[in-house]
Amino acid sequence: MRKVRRALEPMVHPQVPVITPSIQARKRHRLEVRVTPAQDALIRRAADLEHTTVTSFVLDTVTAHATTVIEAHRDLVLSGDAFDRFLAELDKPAVAVPELFRRHPSLPEG
């Protein structure tokens, strides 16, 4: 299996900044969720066990999971045969799509 990094997607989602102390002071967005009493108790217990606040626990956990999900979708894993076909398609000459030029007149034709 070979991995192909998707060139069109950045390594970190542009709307998910890496949390650093300098960014900490600029937090202005609010995220609210409704939870059951059992979920609330579970989250609070986990935060207590980690010696952190519920807010920090939830933010750290959700951010880590979000990063994992984004990274899992960043790479395209192909078999050797599929990878070779993929490269062969990339090596073919580009074909103009007239519809694109009609929809986007600012694009140079040819």
C-alpha cells in the first residue's frame, strides 16, 4: 500500500488553530453542548482524575480527536496497482473542459 498526500488539503485544518498560550488569551468563540446527567458526571469525573477543569478536559479531548479525524482523511491509501494507475492518469496531458471556461471567464483558455 502506498500513501498519497492530498496536495489540496493543508496538514492542519485552516479553521482549527493549534492552541498555544498566545492564542489562549484571544479565545472569543463559544461552543455549547447539552449533555445527560450521566454524561455530565462521567466528564466531570474524568476531568477530576486528570486534575483539570471540565472546559480544559473537553477542549483537549475534542481537539485531539478532531485532529485525528482530519489526519485520517488527509492521506489517500492505494494498492500498488491503483497507485500506478493513479500516476498514469496524472501523467496524461491535461484536457480542457469548456464548461469551466464558460462558468469562469477569468480562466485563461488553452
